[in-house]
Amino acid sequence: MSGFMYILRCADDSYYVGSTRNLEARISQHMDGVGAAYTRRRRPVTLVFVEEFDTVAEAYEMEKRVQGWSRAKREALIDGAPERLPGLSKRGYRRPTTSGRD
């Protein structure tokens, strides 16, 4: 059975990442305030990204990966710009140097 990993933009401009077998029902739950406690307090929510996987286990695995990402990485995924992801990773990110420091 297939599964979906999805990202919602909340009313406070934060993101919620989830996974489900039934996307339509789950989004409806979030909209009705019976989804996650996080989205209940931040309605309305808007679906901004969805990806389908062969199994719900794969969708859940991707959910957990994306939950650990920075806002910038999530937005690159939402924007359909996967080429930006490596540069936004902790290993690929170079903190700007501060002048006057050795």
C-alpha cells in the first residue's frame, strides 16, 4: 500500500511535516483541528508539498528525514529545487567568516 509524505504551511508561517496512507483524509483532519496538536493551534494550514512512495514505511522514513532539515532545505524541496539541497546541508554549508577574527 502506498504512502505519502507531505508538508503543510501553517498560519504562523511554520511548516509541519507528516506522512499518511490516506492524504485527503489526513489533510481534512488537520483542517478540522483533529490532526496533530501542532497544526491544531496553527490553523488554517495549506498543503505545499506532497510526495508519494511505494509504502507508508518509506513515506515515514522521508518524513523523519525532512523533519530534521532546516527551513531553507524544506523550502528548496517545496520549490522543486533539489539542486539547492546539497549546498544547504550541514556538511555543505560554509558559515560566513566574520571580519576582524583570525
